[in-house]
Amino acid sequence: QTLFTAVYRHFVRRFVALCSAPVVTLPLGSLSEEGKMIQPSPCVSLYFALALCLFSVLATGSPSFNFTKCPSWDELQAPRVREEFDVSLFEGTYFELAFHDRTQFPTCALPRCVRSVKKFLPEQSQIDDDFSLQCGKIPMRFSIPLGFRLTENVGVFEGFLEKVPWWWKIFEPGEKYPDVVVDFEVEGGKVDWVIEFQCTEKRGRVDFVGINFYSRQQFSSVEYVDLIEQRARERGLGVYLDSGFGLTRLNHSSCDYNMKVRDWMEAGTDG
């Protein structure tokens, strides 16, 4: 599937380039200089159709990964999470350094500048997460409000969405999904980086796996991300990281977090 992923990524870049070309609107039935009919390119609809077909292909091959049941939170977590994790230290702005998560890619063709602003609400026993990202060179950021309710287990949350658009129901892990802090590191009295893991099952097998590496450091070295990946693999996540599209690393060096923001829930519904 590595070759398949490389070919897909190449196609996506070509697809985005073509769809980004200026569009000339002509009356219905107009002809170009060559006498050929000009029709508008339904880029958005075609892209979502492509992604849906791709997911079908990947789902067919998933049994070869040799996992049929999501691991429990206590199998995933490093012992220090249960002993030392403090949700009050989790609040703040994080930059996603790497992910394995189909709600980001290929749902977004070329995801970049992914950021998570977490706010702890003790009176509601939950974390509000203002999650946002940029798709390719589109000059705006897409935002999706996420919620994470605390559970009786330390570092284990119930993720949820209040508004669920039609496209999420195709690509999604579910309206509610477990979110587990697998490992973390503290620096200066705050959580410096964290590995989050989501997994859901459907029809008796693992259907969705999301793995996210978040850090307060916007700019980080390769060695820094390598260390986080190593800690993830030490917790047994390699089988998931290496499946499907693998692990995608992100670079935040040219990100503009002040650009226009659009509600991600509305994306793909404009026709």
C-alpha cells in the first residue's frame, strides 16, 4: 500500500493544481476557440467521490493488518499517564506535528497548519477543542469544534461532535468516539507534547483509527518528532501507524493562523 499511497498523493497534487486554475464562465453551450464544448469541472463533488472509493479499497484490505478489535485504554496507556497526567495542565494551544487520521487526510487533500486550542471546563467536566486546519493553498482555515468529556479513567475522554455534516458520516469515526492519552511529556509545568488515540469498530472489526501527535512547540526538529513516534511505537501503535496512508508529518513554518476561518462543518455542502 506504500506505492498506492505515493500514487494517490501524486494524483491529489495534480488534481488540486487543475482545480485551482482560473475558471472562465461562459453561457451554456458556448464553444472554445477549438470548437469544443466547455463544461465546468465539478472538482469538489469529484474529489469526495474519489475519497469514498478509496476508503472502500482500504477497508477491503484491512483484515491483513491483523487487528479485529480496538485495544482497551489500559492496554494503550503508558503507566505514567495514570500516575501523573493532570487535565488542568492540558489546556492551551497545540500544533499537530504528525497524524494517522483519515478525517484529516484524504478528507482534506493536502492538510497543513493543523492546530488544536484546548480549553478545560471543570464545571462541565469536559475539554472544548477548537480544532482547525488549512487544505493545500486555499486561503482560509477550516474550523471544527470538538468536545471531550472526562471519564472516570485518567487520560480517557469521550469525544463528540454537536453538529454532524453529511460528509462526516461517510468518513467519520462516529458521532461519539473514545479518545485516549497514550503518552505525554511535561515541560515548564505544562503538557509539552501528547499522543492521542481514537479507535472505533464496525461490523466486528476495527473501522477507524486516529493517532495524533500534538505539541506546544510550533517549530520542532526531526529528532523531536522521531522521539514522539518512538514513544508511540513503544506502546504498540506501529501496526496502526504503518497501515493505510501511514504517518503524515506536518511543517508549521509557513502557517498564517490569522487568516479567514470557515466552519469545516459546512465544507463540501456548497455543490
